[in-house]
Amino acid sequence: MTSRLQHVHFIGIGGIAMASVAAALKARGCHVTGSDQAVYPPASDVLAAAGITPHLDYAPTHVPARPDLVVIGNAISRGNPEAEEVLARRLRYTSLPELLHEHFIRGRRSLVVCGTHGKTTTAALLAWVFHHSGRQPSFLIGGVPHNFPLGASFTDSDWIILEGDEYDTAFFDKRSKFVHYQPEVALLNNLEFDHADIFENLAAIQKSFSHLIRLVPRDGLVLAHGDDSNLAPLLDVDFCPVRRFGLGPDNDVQARHVHLAPDHSIFEVDGVPFRLPLAGRFNVLNALGVIACARHGGVPDPAIQAALASFEGVQRRMQIRGTEHEITVVDDFAHHPTAIRETLAALRLRFPGRHLWAVFEPRSNTTRRRVFQHELAAALATADAVVVAPVAALERLPADERLDPLQLIQDVQTAGRPAHYLPSVPDIVTFLSRESAPGDVVVGLSNGGFGGFHARLLAALRERPA
């Protein structure tokens, strides 16, 4: 169907999903242009590898004269110069989820991976299981898996695997993205409050997830983490099968004999052993959902075992960026208290006995707010030392909604951990290049580019006298 699309323009091309789809369309012969205010890795690497050079600003003149389609990202609001130009010229436009639905999903067997945490790793692992078993699935993942050159691929397979985001679709479509994805299987990893800019409370997120569940056909499947109390009220349905996975004894798919090692996890499901080269309990849960979904798709256990054992992970998920003077620098996307806590726990396993620095940039629309004021402190305090970066665009929020970084630091200190609030990335780099010691592990936690923190720190450490 994409043969009809000769020229597609992306407004907001710097998001990793937008960049991956843009690159995949170009690989299929489509002329692709796009704009964004800033583009940083991994999206910038994806676009560069595809030969796409985006405009690094928004202007009406960037919109092509006769595009077949304009894709408007969900970060774009009314008032954006290019969005206004598209509306004024009555051009054909759509959201990324609707583009996927109309051109890639319709008529396929859609496996949609959802949840507050772990979506990217789980979707990447599921795509690898289906690819490794010879099924050549289409997929869209909100990150860059190490097993694939891109986070998106569109094939002629009956299968398509999608990371299903609950965030809203676009300024002209306020439904969650995942309701466009026509799921045969809805794989629900977990559910917590997040996205405080668009959801009023936990119940509002649960309602959105219930809308997704209603779309599963009678011969489809809802796969849900059975130990998650926030998912439990949504699973009493009779219009499609429901199966639960988890570590508890009441789950249909249960991990037994779990062994968590520094660089891998071993467990059994129905007496079948599996080995995953990722650390942490959370990744065992991710793998359980994948195993159940792959079995639904007819993938035999030996093929699942082989794929799990050869999975290489995803960029910016506990990714080691380098080591200088025996100080290891790690990059992770965690930006929610639960994700931060689980990431730090997994790093404890990965680097036992080593001094762990947590360097956190409050950048998401939720962590910039005081919603998780106390929960963030508790999560960060599981590290040995904490550095908090400036809160992104704090001035755009009403004063009574803002995260208080000084209170955050005080609460971490009260919990018995040294903590520092520093005014800029250069200041953080200078501080850590002076204060970190051989054997330390420094993890930068951010859902953005973090001002190039990881590369800057490694460069500063290289220049430090031996």
C-alpha cells in the first residue's frame, strides 16, 4: 500500500518512532523529508544512516509543495508553523499511529506490547523471537534494538509487532496511540500512573487500557502480568481469552527456578529452561510475556529458547557507553520511579559490590511535576550517591505543580545517601570527573539527550591524570 506514497513529510521527525518509520519508508523507495527543533541519538543516528537530513527548525517553507502525506507527531501543537501551513493549504495529513494502521497493520496479525515500563525491551525481544524463527515480521519499536539495524521494518509477513504507547496520538486525536493498532494480542506488562500532562489519575489510564482490551477479537488474546494489582480490575472480560503471566503461583504462565546472575537470567516455564542475557527480575517478566505471546503465534519452544539466548538488548537500556580509569558509564532511559528503582537494582546485580552513582535528569512531563516528589527520592536513594540535573523547562509549569529539586536532594540525603543538585551538564561532568573513583559505576537516567552527558563524562575522565 505504501506504493501510493511517493513523498512523505514528517513534522516532529526527531522522535525515535517517527525517525524509524521515516527511515523504513525511505528504504522502500519513498522520498522522505522532515523537521524538528532538535534531533539526538539514537534518532539522529537512524536518520543519518538512512540519508535523511531533517530541518532543525520549523518553518512553512519546509512543507513540500505537493506531498502525498504529512505525518504530524504527537509532540506538535497548534501554532507550530508547519502544522498551520498544512491546515491552511488543506494538505493530506495524519498521525503516525493512523499511518501505521492504514498502510501497515490492516489485515495483519498485530501483536501489541503495552505497559508503563518495559515496552521497548519486550517489543524488541518479541520481534527478535519471530524474526529468528523465520517469520520475518514487520515491527515498530520505540528504540533501536541491537539485533536489528532499525527500530522499524515493514515486510510482507502476516505478523506485525508494535510497541503500544498509551500517550495521546496527536493534537487532532487525543486517544491513546495503541487504540489504532488493531491488536490480535494485547500484551500488558504492567500499569502505573504516568503522563501527568494528559491523564488526571490512575483511573484515567486504566480506562484507556480497557479501551485497548475491548479491541481484541474473540480469537485473539489478552496477555497480562497477573501480579499487577492495577491491571487486575481490567481482566474480567468474556469476549476474548485472557492469560496471566508472572512469578506468582496463580499465573497461567509462571517462571520457576529463577536465577538472577550479573549478566544473565535463567528460569523455567512449564519445565522448559530459558536463558536471557539480560540482568534483573524485570527482564524475566518481560521475557515471560514474550514466551506466552510467541507460543500463541505457533513459535515452538526450541526456537524461543534460541532467540532469547541470542538477544542483544536495546540502545539506552542499561547500555554501557564506555569505561575510563576503571569508571564505567551507563546510559538508561528510566524516568519513572519504578523504572529507576528496577534499573538500579539490575545494575547492582550487573556490578556487584561497586559504588553506584545515579545521575537523574527530570525531563518527562511527569517527573517535571511534583507528582512523584517522594517516590523519586525513595527510588534514587537505592544508589550509593545521587546527582540531580536541572529540571527541564520548569518555568513552563505553574509554580504549585513543579518538582522541587532541592527537596528531592534533601529527602535523598535524609535517606542516608549523598546527593547533589548541580545547575548544568558541564557542572555535573566536572563534579563527577573529580569525585568518582576507580571501580565506580555512573548511570545517567534520562528520557532525552541529557546534553550529551555520557560522552562528555567519558571525555573528561580520559583527560583525568592516572
